Amino acid sequence: MGLPMTRRLAGAGATLRLWNRSIEKAEALAGEVDRAAAVPSPRHAAEGSDLVVVMVTDADAVRDVVFDPLDDQWGVLHGLAEDGIVVDMGTTGLAATRDFAGRLRMTGGHWVDAPVSGGTTAAEDGSLSIMVGASDPDFARVEPLLKVLGRRITHVGGVGAGQVAKTANQMIVGMTIGAVAEALALGRRFGVEPAVLREAIMGGFAHSRILELHGDRMATGDFRARAKATIQRKDMRAAVALAEEAGIDLPGLFTNAALWEEMVAGGLGDLDHSALMLAIDPPESDA
């Protein structure tokens, strides 16, 4: 996701300092776009900047990049300009976001959580949906940047609200992938091929982006990872944690979350999350 987003920012005229844990990737991208330089650490990326975008896998990765708990000298925190903003555009979770925002605030910095939805295709064409948790002044500062990256930008509330919205989004994604997989599996057991069933119900009330994209992957058996099942499991765990914190019983969520746990435990975690169908109806069941 970070690669096409960086290209969008460069195309809009931004001057960029790039860091990636695989420095070769940052160097290759810096050689591809104008006004960009690869730097050796997150601290170097942040030095002198009033705005740093972080796009990494999970809360642990965010912690390492921003605060560098190991050496305590190479994180974004050590290079960020006074009154600077860290914009976390990954799916980090509410509890971690609150913790990170509080720690950064103690040093004079500001935290904005702005997780995205839409996948790589939306990142490439600048049509991401962006859910923003920020104070009003901080939202005003980051909105021009976000408009380069997304088409639907919603200021959901204060810090952490963006992560709540993204968790809700991921709940719907995970549960809908499960619903599509179960429907196609059921049809297949009665001799209706998944591709034919998908075509039959497209355009009706069951139509969704999940049916379009993930249903096609299920029908063709193309489970190359666009979004790994391990990442979807992480997101479902975050949703379960929020439900437990709120004291609300969400039986559909809990049942679906258990499916993702079983899928990863069964060795399918590195496949695309559409491969949930393999956990629900393994190919050998056709025998």
C-alpha cells in the first residue's frame, strides 16, 4: 500500500524522505520519482519534517518505527519537528493508538490515525476511503495530504475514532468473505459451480465488492496474497477486543473470528484472505 501512496504524493509535488525496512525498496522508489530520497532510518525520514506518514503492518511495527524501543534513538520521535504530526495510516487498533498518541503528546507532537480501505487498486488511483481520528486543528493540517490519497475522507472523531471505524470496516469484510465463501461452497455441494453461482447473484441484493473481487478469486482458485489471511485475523482479533471492551455480545463476529483462527492454524495464513473458502470447504471434500 505504501508504494502506490508514495507515488501519488510524489505526483502531487511533495518532497519526500523515504524509509523502508528493506532499504533497497526505498532506494528503488527514490530513483523512480522526483524530489524523493531514501534515508537510513525512520529518524532521518522525520528530521525537519512537520508531517510523517507511517504505513506498516501492525501495532508492533508502528511502535518500532515511531518509538524505537530497542535502541531509543532511530525512531520517528527523535527526528520529528516540534509540533509535528505523525499520521498512522495502517490498521493499528484502538488501545495501541491511544497509547502512542499519549506518548507522542508528551514530547510536543500530535497523532492522527487515518486507516484506509480500498486495497492496492484504490491506492494507485487515489480513491481510498480514509477514516480519520484527530483533533479539529490536526485534521485541518493533514486534510490536503489525505485528499491526494483518497476520495472519501471522513473525520470520524478524536484520536482513535479512525481505528474504531476501520475495525468496523474489517469486521464487515471478514464476515462478508465468510458469507460469500459459505454460499459458494453450498452451491458447489449441489453441483452449481462457484463461478456460475457468483454470476447468477451478481446485481441482486447479495451484490457486493467482496462478491465481485473475492468471489472471483474463490471461483478461479486464485489465492495469491493481496491481503494475507494473517492480517485479516489480526483485524478480527481487534474487533473481538473492542466488543469485549464494550461488553456487547456479537455472535456473528465471534463465530467468524474463530474461522480465521482455524484458517491460520491450518497453515493457510500466507494466502489471500479469500482463501477462507479452503478452510470452510477444503477441495478434498469434493471426493
